[in-house]
Amino acid sequence: MAWNDSGNGKNPWDRNSRQDGPPDLDKLARDLQKKLSGLFGGGGSGGSGSSGGDSGASLVGVLVLVLIGWSATGFYTVDDAERGVVQRFGAYVETTQPGLRWHLPWPIETVDKVNISAINRFKQTTSMLTSDENIVIVDMVVQYRNADPMRFLFDVEDPVGTLADASESAIREVVGKNRLDFILGEGREPIAEQTQVTIQQAMDEYSTGVQVTKVNLQDVNFPSQVEAAVQDAVKAREDKERLAFEAESYANDIVPRARGAAVREIQDAEAYRERVIADAQGEAARFEALLAEYLKAPEVTRERLYIEALETVYANSNKVLLDAEGSGNLLYLPVDQLMQRASGSAAGAAGSQPAIRNSNQSERVTRPGRDDTRSRGSR
């Protein structure tokens, strides 16, 4: 439709002719002002007293409903893992436990809910110096929870940022007190535990309400520029540990055997001592018994001892008896060799060689052509 089209006889710029347009705001404001004036007794002479009372009762009802609705906004629910921190005009009032709670509605009191069970974490990568002036790069993960809601909200402006700064300071302090080989080897777990203790001490000192639950060293490495030298150092350390284990294994093997040998020697010495003492005591007892017999019969005892001594001497020595009577020539005989072959060649050498008999008793050697019976008779 063109701008100058009558539009079925109606002027689009005429306010009175716009039946479907928006209401007049000025008119609405005047009507509202008249109604409010009538409610508060400021209406015109045309208003009646009954209409003013009805309007006052309606206003009280509206106010009551508004008050009830405003009070209902003070109800709130705290989950099992949360704690509610109630603030009155921004000042701390109390910490509420899980369940359905109520507080004075806004703007008098407000509630901040803090989860005290959730484990939060952040990762931090830091390069630092060790005690032996080597550079290491540490990837650390810190796990924490908000243990004290009031301190977490009010004592420190940025508890998480404070925790990050304290974590970096703590890991630098702990790593700076240890050597590189210890940090790269068996020192990861002790360093993590010591770092956790240091961080927690800082958090308690700053009163952040944060509890550090775990510190993990995910990776401890060194710059790539010194990788070859560090690998050589690691290999040397492993060789040292291997040789130490081998030495310990050898010591565990040789020491018990040496101790066993020492105990055996001691036992042998004790047995030898007991045997010598027993032999000495037996000899002493035998001598005392012999002395008693000697005192009774000296000549007989002396003769018997002499005979026993001769028996012992002849029983423990080899004897060769030569019958050279009737001849002035003594033939040289290889006595030692004859004694060695006597047992095997006595029967075969009876016709051509002198007979030799080797025993512990008396032995006889006869020369060929002599009368053996005369020789025995002459003895």
C-alpha cells in the first residue's frame, strides 16, 4: 500500500483511527497514578469510602503475597559433598551442613556453596637446578580439595593461584637439596612426599583452607643438550649398583662359609683338647696302677716292662736274620728289594737264590750248600 493510500478511508497517522495499535503510554501512566491516589486516600471527590477500603485491603494482600514469595527465596539445599557458607551483608555468619536450609533472603543474606569432597588437580612444569648444579625439568601434578570453606572463601583472594605459587616454590626447594642421580633414580617418591609436606605447610601458614592430598612427579628429565652425558652417568650408576649387588652376593656366600669353617675348627680344637686330656688322664691312671704293682714286685715288674718294650719295638719294625756261620765271607744282598719281592718270589727262588722270609717275627736266610738242620742246632 502506498504512503498516501487512504486505507479504507482511515488515516494511518491519525491516533484516534488506529484501533489495532499499541496503547497510549501516557494514558496508562495517568490511569495508574489515579488508582494509586485512590488507594492512599488522595482520590477526587467522585470516589466513595467503600472503594478506598477495598483498595487498601487489596494492597495489604499483595504485600503479604510479596513478602511470602520473598521469604520463600531464602530456602536452599546443600548436597552431601558441599557446605553452605552464609553471609550477611558480605560478612561471614555460619557454615551449614547438608540438607534443606533457610536464610534471610537477598539482599540481607547470601549463601555460597563449596564442595569439600571433590579432588581438584593442576599440572605444573618447572625447570630448576639440583644441588650438584645440574638442570632438570619436572612435570608435577598436585591434587587438592577445599577442606575449610570459610577460609577458602574469605582468608585468601585467590587460593588456587596461591597453591600454584607455593607448589612451584616447594618443588624448587626440595629438588635444590638433592643430586641429579638421586632425582632421576630412586628419589622420585621421597621428593614427591617431601614436596607435599612443604606445600601443605605453606597452605596452612597462609590459611587458605586447601588440603593437598597427593603430589605426583609424572616426569623428571633433563635438557636434550646434555642427554648423552647424562645417559653415560646413568649407565655408570647402574654399573655401580650391579657391582655392588655382586659384591654383596659374594659376601653373603663367603661369609657364612667362613663362619662355618671357624666354628668347625673351634669344635675340632675342643675335641682334640678333650681327647688329649682324656689320654693324659688315662696314662696317669695307668702309671699309678703300674707304680702300685712295681712297689709290690720291682724285679718282676721291671722284667715285664722290658719284655713289653721289646715286643713293641720288634712289632713295629722289619727284621732280616742272616745265617752266616761257618763262612768268613758275607755276601752283599739287596735286602730292601728282597723284602719287597719276598712274598711273590719265595717259592720260585728256593733252588737258586737264598731263601728270604719277611714277617714281624724272626726271619731266616740260608746260603746254598749249607745244612739247615746243623745251623738251627748250632743256634
